[in-house]
Amino acid sequence: PDFPCLVNCLASDQACAAANQETPAVDRFVDKTRCTSCHITACAECFFDAPGRSKCVRCFPGFVGVDGAEGAFGSCVLWDHNFVLRFFLVLFGLVGLIFFVILAATCVTAYKMTWGAVIGGMMESISFEAEEIHSPQGDSLSHPLMAEQQKVNMGNSAAIHKGLMLSLMSSIKASAMRRAASGPKNLSVWGKIRSALKGMFDDRMTDLGLGLQLFFKTQIFLILVSAIVYAVASGLEDGQLFQALDDLSLCAAGNLGSANLTATYVVGGERYAAHAKKMQFMCSFLWFVLIIVSFLFHISQRQFVEEYDKHTYSAEDYTLRLQGLSTHITSEKALKLVLEHEFRCHLYGVSICYNLKRCKDPHKIHEMTEHIIEWDDLKQGWVAEEVATPKPELKRMLDQDSAELQDLLNRGELRGSGTAYVVFRTQKDLFRVSGEHRGISQDVFREKIPLNGSGAQSSDAHPQTENDGDETVTLHKDTCEPSGLRWFHMWTPQEERTRTKFLWLPLRMIVYIGIYAVVAQLFFWSMIKPWQDNFIEGVESATSVKVTAKCLLLFNFAIQTAVMIDVDEAGFVKIAQVDQITFVWNTVLLLVTNAYVFMQDCFREGVRWDLSPPNMEKEGMDAWWEWQRTSLQSVRIEKEVGTSLVNTMTEQIMMLYVLGEVANVLLPVIFFYLAIRFIFLYNTESTKKTFLGNIQNRLRVLLLKSHDRPNITAREAERAQILVPLLLWMEYTYVVIFPAMAFVTFYLVTDQNSVVCGWLFGFSVIFFIWQRYFMLWLYGKSTFDSQDSYDAFILMWGVVLSMLPPASVWWAWRLGEISEYPFVVLTMVLVYFLCLLSYTLVLRLIDAFMGARDDGIDTFGAEGDPGYEKVIE
């Protein structure tokens, strides 16, 4: 339909439709001798019944006619168009209705707790006085109950508000302001204000930690890379690239003679070939530039890590890990005495990793910990007694917890996991001990620690001659940060964690990818393929396609969430390791699924990748003319692929990043706040057995672990409204995925390279500003901060960079320099893995040359080693 010059036009509709299926009508009101296109999208045959108006006789396969009688349809839509729209209308309507009901109930409750409570209290007072006047023995039973309920609600409202404030004030930036404002006690009010403002704007006052600083530097690296890629793409831009295509699509029939038509073909082919040669060179050149920049960046990151470790004191610098302890050793006091005798120094403390999975009720240990935290909050004056558990009741709970814990230890229900952490007072003692000892004999512990390790004879304790591991307890410096551990997973054996990491997780990831592939294939087969098979434009503007495509991206987001939950429940011990493995698998998932989408989009019917013309002497004139006839259609389709890639990238940025940020940061805070108020402020007796009451019970289980008291403490409200920590695995995934999408354009003849790369550059700048200067107010600090996520990213970055050299081989084949297609596929695969292996080898050499963390004592100031006690203050 885009090439009227190439069509033999006839006088009748039937002859026109037979001669050219793509222009199946004659507009008798304009020109009875020219074929033209229908005004109806996806119409295979139509007729004009009025000037400028047509009716469709027959739609293309995969489409159905609507808005008219049989043989005179007003439009053509996909066969499942109406079903899709109605399904998602009902789905989103139900979700919106549930949200509206909860929001309305919360707002009504808030109104009752403010103006409604005041007015209601006044009316109740007047009514109560009137009853007393008319009835000396008036029934005043309901009045105290209502007053008590109102008191409980007021207390709950204050606790929820306090919990939210504690949660918000624990954000990264708010914590910096609070530390800055709580400086010297003799500061004036104006001085405290100035200190708070300094904490707000001075980055040196913000405790970002190592992992977050490495990530922000990685964002700057992404800006530099995207600027280089955008500059190269802009240099490749040729405004005349598709001029021949435009000339042939806009010319009037008969205006070009055969000589001019052939010349247009030749000029267009020469432009495409010249563009392909530039791409062939620039892909290799761009890879060389980016890999040098990447190596320099990695060196700078290693230098920063080394300097950070030398001048930053952390608990990890004072801690050693013991591995292979008997699981019957459960007394930290007894273990500390033995180790102090062996190490010949005073230790700060010992922390045993208990096998909490062995307990019949592991959640009870959680409750014991929460009681200690709440008691500490009250003791420090961080929470008022009015919004906390009363001190006598809390003291009773602590005494009960102490007795239950002792009973668990005596009965052998709670045992160790074979791992413990030793905290030294000074770094000098730590490195002296680690240099003198590689392990401690199990006999030392058998002789000096009772059978069950708690000072009491256990009924099911093993004999003294039995240990649960090797004959030697080993000492390790790695994984020695207790705050970075997941204590409830310490029981998982190393063999099980290894099997999960290398067998079960990959199998489940394959299942996730397969599920997404099936859903994406169904979407492509039912929504996209009918447009492509019939060479119809406008698929991006179809309402059903747009709605379903957005839902497919939401499904992708749901798959990512499933990956995150799966890795989190896999039993890994280190928080940093969970973040690292989640990043790897989430990135692999998005790379594979996006590659699948791009392949479906690129390998369309009618596209021909070989740009070299056939040899007329060997293959004849017919083959040459066939190549000329189909080449323009192929180039047009390839141009549409470039445009589709722009749309895909913008959708990915909007849906994956923007929706991901909202769903992971803003929505939890809003949802938790509304849900907590809905549970504890809208909890009358009349709602317990209703639909709203069932929702309240579900929310209790979700947020408060089956909490059934009518009131809530500030600690419980804070825990239920806790800020989401910065998920580095998700942020690093964006740094990998979006450059990979931009590099796809270097495989296509398209004028959209600079547009896609421009989007990448714009995203990288906004990404950095948003994360660095805004989201720090809403992100909670991570429990443990490390470089592990960056290490995983820099390795995965090689997967993206290695996409460019095979593109040079690809363009060599398209230009006819390589003739065998199987050979070019094999060469591209070999070049890709050779580049990836070379990149990984150089990274390993840099790491070996730069050294590892924690290979020596930190650099201290004039006052010397501050000691562990000062570090944790």
C-alpha cells in the first residue's frame, strides 16, 4: 500500500483487489482508474459508498468486522478485542472498588476520631445529663463503655502516628539530619537548626555505607556510558537513509519511468550498504571504548573500596567466625570464657547462631526479641509509655520469656547451628589471634563446657565424646558481620544451600521464564501476529493491544516478585548474598524475556536481512528484480522494528522503573498506614462478622502475625509501617537491562538509534538525581551494607558489553562478506563468548592486583584504635 508507483491500477474493484491485495479498492468519487487503500484499518476489501467514506466487505484473517451489517462493516478489530476490554474493565473495577471501600472506611474513621468525636462527645454529654434529670437512677452503663472505646481508639491513633514518625525518621536522610541536630548539648536552637540543615544538604553527614556509595558511582558510570553511546548513535544518524523509501511511497503513479525507478533502487541500496559498513566499524570501536572505560571504572571502584575499608571502622573489623562448634554448646558466657583462655585476651562478646528451625514455635523467638527492643525503647525514652505496652506487663513478659528460653535450652529443643561469632575489643587482638590460630580442638570445648552448653544436664544430650562436626573448630575472617546475617536460616546445612543455589533455583528460574514465554507467546499470537502477517500498520495504537501489553509488563513485574520471594526463602545466610543472587536471576530473567520479545518483533514476515544484491550473471535477471521488489518492503519493516523498539523502551522505563519505584517505595508506606488505621480505628463489634471484618482479620495476619488485641503499641505500628530498604538488586538490574535494549538498535537498519540512546541517556540522568537526592528520604537503611551487589553487577555488565562485537560479524554477513548463514551464527556465538571471557579474565586480574578487603588493620588517627565499643555507638 505504500508504493503506488509499483502497482498496475485497473478500473474495477474486483480487478484491483485481484491485482494487489494490499490496495483493494477504487474510490470512484476521486479517480475510477486508480487503486487506493481503505480508510478502515485491517480491511482486506472495501467499497466507497460516499465521498471520503468506505465500508469493509471482508477483514483480514484474525480480525472481525463490527459496527455495521454483514459485508458493510464500519471497522475491523481483533477477534478477542471486546473480551479483553471487558475482562480488564471488570478486573480493574474490582480492584479499584476494594481500594475505595478501604480508603472510604479509613477516612470515615479519621473523621469520627476528629470532628465527629468532638461533636459526638458534646451530644453524649447533653444526653447523659438529660437522662440524669429525668431518671435519678438512669442507666449509665453504655457511657463508660463508649468512653473506654474512645480512649482505646485515641491511644491506637497516637501509637500509629508515633510508629509512622519513627519509621520515617529512620530513613537514610532523616537519620543524617537527626544525628546532625543532636550534636553538642550546649547548642542553641539556631545552632541545632543549622546542624539539621547541614545534615540535609551535606553528603558527608549522610551515612550512605559502602554498597550505596558504590551504587551511586555506578549510576555516574551509566551516565558516562550512555553519553558515549548517544554520541556514537548521533554520529551514525543519516537523514537521507530512508529517502528512497519516502520517494517511492509518496510518488504518484506513472510519474517515474523505469530508468528513474531503477536509479532510486540503486541509490537506496547504496545508502543502506554505506550505513551497514559504518555500523560494522562503529560496533567494534564502541566496544573497545566502553570496555576501556569499564576497566578504568572498576579500578576506581576497587581503590574506593580499599580506602573506605582503611578509614571506616565497622563491626566486621573486630569479628571472627567460628565454624564447626558442637550444636550442644548454647551458653555464650561459657564459650566466651573458653575462648578468652585460648586467645589470651579479653573479648567484647560472643554470639552463637542458634538453630531456630528446631524450635516448635520459631515465632516465639521473634516475640522475645520484640519485647527486648520495646523495653529498650522505653528505657531510652524513645517512646512514651502511653503508646507502649505498660511497663509492669512488659516486665512480666520479659521474665516469662527468660524462663521459657532457659527451659528450651535445658530440654535441648534450642541448640546451636555449629556457627558462632567472636567480637574482639581491638583489631590488633583480632589479627594476632587469626595469625596464631587456624582452629581449636573439640577436646578443649568438651572439657570446659557442660554437655548441653548451658550449665545443665540435658535429657537428650549427646555424650561428651560426640561432636556434631569435625575434630577442629575453624576460624574464618569472611562472612564475619553478625548484623548481615539471617539468623533464622543459620540452621540450613551448607550442602543444602549449595544444592539449592546450583540446582533447584536454576530449575525454578527456567520454570518462571517458561511461564512468561507461554504468556508472551499467547499475547503475540493473538494480538500481534495478525497485524504482522497481513502487513498492517497501527498495531501500537490498537486499544486492546495497548491494554494487554501493559498487563503483560505487569505480569513480568509479578514474575520478578516471585523470583525475589523464591531467592529470599532459599535459605541463604548472608543478606548480601540474597541481594546478589536475586540480582543475577532477575537480570537473567529480564534479559531472556526481553530478547524473546525483540526476536518476535524483529523476525517478521517479509523482512530480509541480507542487503547484498544477487549476482545477475549467476542467478539471472529475475532473481535480481525479485530482490529489488522485496528489498524496499524489507527495509520498511526493519524501519518499523526500530520505531517499535523505541516504544518498547519507553514502556519498559515507565512500567518497570516508575511502577517499580512506586510499588516498592511509596505504595507500601501508604498501604501500611491505611491498613493499620483500618484495623485498629474501625473495629467495632458490629463489623467482626461482616465482609469488612474478614478483611481486617486478613490484614492482621499479614501485618501483625495474628495479633488479636484491641490496641496496638508504637513498636508494633513501627514494625508494620517500616520503610522498605533500598533494593540494590533491583536498581542494578536497570543499569544492565536498559543499555542492553539500546544495543539492540546496533543490529538494525533504522533511524531510531539516536532516539533510543537519547532515552537511555535521559533515563540515566533522571535515575541518578531521583535516587541520589530524593529517594533517600523514603528508603530505610539496609541491615548490612557490602560490595557484593556491585561485584555481581560488574560481572553481569560484561554480558551486555559483549553484545557489540558480534554485531560487526552480523553486518559483515548482511553486506555479503560472509555467505554461509550457519557459519555466521557460529562465529557470532564464538566472538561473544570470547569477548565475555576476556572481560572476565581482565576483571579477575584487576581484583588480584588491587587486593581484597579486610587484609590488614585499618588506618587510625592520632588517638589510635577506638575499639569495638566506640565503633558501635
